[in-house]
Amino acid sequence: MYSPSTPLYGSARPIVSDGSRSPNLTFQVEHVSRPPSAMANRSPPEPTYDPEFIYRENVSKLIGAKARPFSVSGRIPLDPSQLVLFFRSKTGTTHSLDFPIDIDYNTPPALDVLIAACKRYPAPGPDSHLYESFYYPPNLPLTTSLEIANHPILDAVRNTLFPTLPVGHYLTVRRETLDVVLTGGRMAPQPRTLRNDGRIATLSVGLPVRFLGGSLIIRNNDGKQERLDTVAPTSDLEWTAFLGECEYEVETVTKGCRVSISYAIFAKSFGATALTPDPLLNPSQPFLDLLPPVLQMSRGRKIAFLLTHDYDVDPSVLLAESLVPFLKGGDSLLYHALKLYKLAPVLHWTAGGYIWPIGRPVEIFNDEPASRTNGSPSALPPMRGAFSNSPPGGLPPSVGQVDMLRVRVEESGAVPLADAEVTLLTDWRAPESAPVGKARVHFVSEGMLEKLVVNVLLVVFVI
């Protein structure tokens, strides 16, 4: 018999006070690798559907597309039967092509001649055989009875794609190519690098030739893509415009023939201040010939001319430089003529022999400066050149009024022309009643509402 206190095994470990064994006696579990077949039998977890997240994503996409659209489409209200395409073949024969056309029903002989005169678009890569599209050679004459200027297409393009285009700039178009994609063919991506002609947008007009498929794919610089499903027009002509920075391609045409004409859109202005260096207007050569003698004798000086025409603006709100797109008549001719001579003319506000900096409007504060003149406005020396404010009764302003006005003008940032080293050029033969452009700034003087007449100076430094 063994005593209860005698251990059965000499190596037995003692029992701890809480009734469990020592902490170093723990379970060890090894992970057994499972065969791929067992893993394949496990069904993947089902994706969670979060309606709120999807809603936010869709709203984000909508607002992003609204903030910066890169394409716009529309229709031209034109009966296809009134459209005619004129072209000259390689043999020198002129042909005319009437619309609408359905090649599955009848193929006009002129269309066969047109396709035969086309050249194939190059397609890079080993899959070039998958892309088969053609373009009409630009050296052969081609025109249509469709006049883009007769329809408000450019207004729609400007309003949608270029809402911030500066005033004084206009959109013009130039016909580029006629593209043909036959059944089973598609157009390879046309990158932006192929169109380095200064365009800001491209316009594509589909001609009324029946086809199926042939969707237009447009991609912008951010990689965003728009797919436009175009069809042959039965009543109106379809057009699509997209930014010049975009690339585009045409998907496979499954039936028929896709024919379209593309146009390059440019931004122009009536002078050398345009976004592009090719303006719509240039001063005549006789006018340009009048400048060299004046510029030659003004080298190293800052000269100024008074503008002739009135411009309905508030000088207390706008800068004089903002008038550049609105210049008219001789003011515009002189400004752009100086630009053609590689000079940098700028516009300043001026009044009473003072000139405001280019970045300052004419701000005449309504607080009287008498307290800063020791109560004696006449203590200030008289100024040269009277300000043109008109007191009640049409009497000329007193010396005290002029001096107080001069203080307020100087407080607004204006400096005398002499201090600014600006030489004002005037016509010594012109009568005193010669026209000079005027604008007016309201201010309060001695409790009365007055108007300060302000002129515009065209200032240029002659190198």
C-alpha cells in the first residue's frame, strides 16, 4: 500500500495553490497546411454593399465632371438632303456627293471615288492590322455646303469648354480632315502630339452616312474617358467638340460606313494681346511707319499717350489695365502697334498731372484731410494742373478745394507724372477741344457729392 502522501512518480511537478499546474505547461498547436483543393472549396467572402458610400462616389464623379468638362456634343438643325460634299479626285475630276447615304442599300459612285482617293491612317505597334481607317489627303480640294459660322456651334463650345476665355478673344475654325471608317475597321488612338498647331479644341461633325458601332472615345490628360455612341443622323447632323489636349479614337464599325469631318478650333483676338501670337487684326503699314521716328527720339524714356475714347467703367473698382480687351478705334491700333515693335505698353489712370500705379484703382476716400493740414488747406503749395471736378454752379474749384483733393489723391497712391518719370506726349497742333477719353469717380467734398474726371494713359518704356 502506498501512502497518499507518497508520490507515484519522482518527477511529478508540484500542484500550485490555485489548483492548476505550473504556467510552463501550455498547449502547443501547429498549423497544418491544407491542399489547394481544400482551399478551393471555400467560398470567397461576399462583398459588402454600402449604399451610402456608392452614393457619395457617384456624387463626387458628377461634381468632378461638372467642374471641368472636356467635351460637349450637339446637333445642327439641317436636312441631310440639303448637304452636298464637293471634292476633287487624283485625276483632277471634280465630284459631288449627295446625302443621306446607306451603303447597304445603294453605294453612290462618288463615294467609291472618295474612298479610293483616301489614305490609310498609320497605326503603331504589332496590332496595326486591327486598325483600318482612312483620311482624305489634305492636298486635294474638298468642301461642303455646311457653313459652321451659320450655326451657333462655336458659341456653345466657348460657353461650355472655355467659360473663362478673356473678353476680346474669339473662336475660329479651320477644316482639318475628312475621316472614313469602313465596316470592320476602327481608328487607332490619335494622341495630342499629332496636333501641335496651337489649337485649343477639336470639332468633329458626322456626315449622314448610315453605320452601326463606331463609338467615339475621348480621353483627357487625367485619364478620364468618355464614350459617345454616335449614329448616322436621320434629321439633324451630330457634332462633338473636345479640348485640344485630349486624345480620341473610334471603335469598330460593325455595319455601314462612318464618315466625319474634323475642324481645328483656335482662340484669336483683335490684337497682339491674344493667347496666341496670331491676331485677327494688325495695324496698317502706313500707321506702323509713323512710330519709328517717335520711338527713335524717345529711347531710354517712359512716354505716355492719352486714350481718345470713353470706356464705361468705374475707375474706383477696376484697374486701367483691365481695359485692354475693350480698346477700340485708334486706341487699339496704337496699343497693338507698340506690341508689334516688341514693346510692353501698359494702361494707368491719370488725373490732374498725377498717375496711379498699374495695380491701384482710383480710390478717393470720403474723409476730409483738413485735420492733417493744420486746419489751413491753403498752407499746401498750389499744384500744377487743375483736377477736373465740377462744383455746384459750374464755377472752377477754389485753391483750397484743389489742395485738399490733391492730398486725397496722394493718399490713394497716385504720384506726379514728373516723379514717375513719365513724359506725356500730346498733339501741339490739336485744339483744346480735341477728344480725350474720360471716366468719372464719385467722392464727397464739403458734404457735396462730386465727380473726379479721370483719363487713361497708355505708358510705354522705349528701349
